Amino acid sequence: MLCLNSYNRSMADNPKSTENPGSHLSAATTRNRAALIRSAQQVLAEIGPEATVEQFVAHAQVSPTTIYNHFGSKEAMFSQALAQIFREWLVWAHNGVPADESLDVMIDVCRKLFRIQQTHPLLGEIVGKTINNPRFVIDAVMADSLPALEAIARLGQLNNAEFDKRTRLFAYCVAGILHGVHATHELSPADADVSLEIALAIWNLSPEAARAVTSRDLNSGPTD
Amino acid sequence: MAAQEVLATVGPNADVAQLAKHAGVSPDTVDNFFGNTETLLMTAFDQKWREFVEWAYGDVPKGDSLEAIIDVCRKLFRARETHPDFSRILAKALDHPDFVIDAVRDAAMPALEHVALRGQLPSDDFDRRAQLWAYAIARILRDVHATLQLSPAAADASLEKTLDIWDISPKTAKIITSRSLKT
């Protein structure tokens, strides 16, 4: 899922838990890895996931073997680079409210993703360059996204029947909206909200409920 | 056509050097005839798409009914058996749904618009629904042709769900995605 996430109570209590796993790594290795991730994020924003190893090493000033030593492959590095900046953004987007709390919260976060050009320009550039390959983006964020969606479906706020099918279809619909917002710029954030409202039909949400949930004031605080 | 072979083996991200090598021409020749690689690949995809759609509609006029469009979608899910070359192209191209959707827009939209004019699809928010539906179908096609996660029958069931985007009732959606397909 693009807009859904596993941001949870432990992450709210400890934002540093969103950093790369690997506490067993030496401090120097961790620093090098973090620098590579930052470079990979910049290359994703400028070129996209089709950037070659040559383009990346020219940008990061490292040898190609460094990529393989840290990540195993260029694809894994780019995927982790996207996953990390997305996860950091989620902490901001949730503002302390757990993702699995309600559909309202999940949709608010989704709508904030339509507005990252203003709030998080680097992530906006990355989404703009990567979203023409939804598989890459969805693979990178799925592990963080699915648990919250499953929890919301269990709460009965989404149709739980044929959950996997609906999830796949909805993820691509959201990818299509994000492409319109961040790649082609055909959709304003407000336009994207309306498209999201329609896409919620995939979950059998009534038009009235879909409209209500996509029209909330994004500046309001936690709902509880 | 060399561009179609490049689509099937490399995908929409192929560069001019890869295209020129397959075609046995110089990169300048590609540029001179098509302006850029993307245009050539889109033209190649569009041509293959139109050939398939012509076959899939058979004698039925395009845009005749929603049922006819859905039948064509379901035949797309079965193209691995009927049109293996096209299936290979779809498998690669669907890593980039925007490429596929842009490439087939001119060929596919008139039929959808015609069906909406006849009242079988809602006209309000038509463009938005069409775009969302296109992405949802792109996902199904990818699962059928690239990852092989969906059988044609499972793809039909997913297609049934996508019709929610068009406000089609579940009962109608089930009926029109279960018709006997004439080949």
C-alpha cells in the first residue's frame, strides 16, 4: 500500500526505531550505510530507480562494490532508500496517532501524501520519479503498509472479503493518483482527494462515507 | 517489428542503442523516423494493442456495450494462450502502467466514452474513473502476464471488483464478468 503503513505505538514512542535496522553493525558501517541511503535518495529524486550503477557511484563518490557490500544490489539499495524516507515521513504524517486506529487516520495520511511537494519536497521528487514504476514503490513500502490496512479491515471499516484482491487494486489506483499529482502534475491535491473518494469504492465504501472520509480537515489534531 | 521485440525483451525503458541494435540500423535512423525512442516504443505497443483488440472484438462494433468491453478485457487475461507474443510485451510493459495507458488511450477511450453516452457507465467524473480503472486493470494484467499470480478466472473475479469504480452493482458486475467468451 502506498498510503498505509505500520506506523504504530512503539514508533510513536521511539521515532529512532524508524532508522535502518542493524544495531549489530559498527558505528562506522552504520554511518557509511546512512550516507549511501542519502545519496540513493538524491539519485532517486534526480533520475529514478532506473539510474545505473555508474550514475550512482559518480554521485556518491564510492566504488560499485560498496553498494553490493552494504545492500547486495542496486535495486535493494534504492528500495531501502525509498522505504526509509517514506517511513520517516510517516512519523511526521501521523503526528503521534497510530496508523491502525481508524480509516479516517489512514485516509488523512494518504491525502498528506498528495501534498508532499509542499511539505517534503525531496520525497515529492522521489515519488515523481519512481511512481511510473508502481511495483518498485509498492514493494518498497508494502511491509510498512499492510499491517495497518489489515487492522482497519479487521475493525470492520473496510470490506474484509477478498482483502488481498482489493488491496492490490486499491494500491494501483493510489499509484495512478500519485502519478497524476507528482509525475505529470495533472492533478492538484484537491483533485486527488476526489479521485481517492472514487477509488474507495474498491472497498465497498458508500459514496457518502467516502466523501466524508476524504473531506476532513487535515490540520486538525488527533481524533481521540 | 524490432521495436516490439525490444518491448518484449527490454521493456519501455529501452534506450535508442538497444533499439538500433535490434533493428540493425544506426541510432540516428531511429531518431530521424520517430523523433525519440519513447514515441517509437509507444507506436509499436499501440499497433500490437490494436491488432489484439481487432481480433478480440471480432464482428462486434467497438463501444457497442459494456459487455463487449468487458469481454475484451477478459480476452486480454487469456492472451498468454491466444497471443503469446503480445503477452510477453504486456509482461514487460506493465512495469510502467503509465506507458501502457498513454499508448492505448487513443484506441481505448472512444469505446468507453460511447458506452458512457449510452448510459451504461456514469458520465460524472468520467475521466477520473477511467484513469483509476485503467490502473486497476494494469495491476490485474501484470499479475496475469508478468508475475503469473492470477489465472484468467481469478483475473475475472478481480475485474468484477474494479467495476465498483464505475458504480456498477455487484450483481451486474458478476453477470458481465461471467459471460461465455466467444473466440
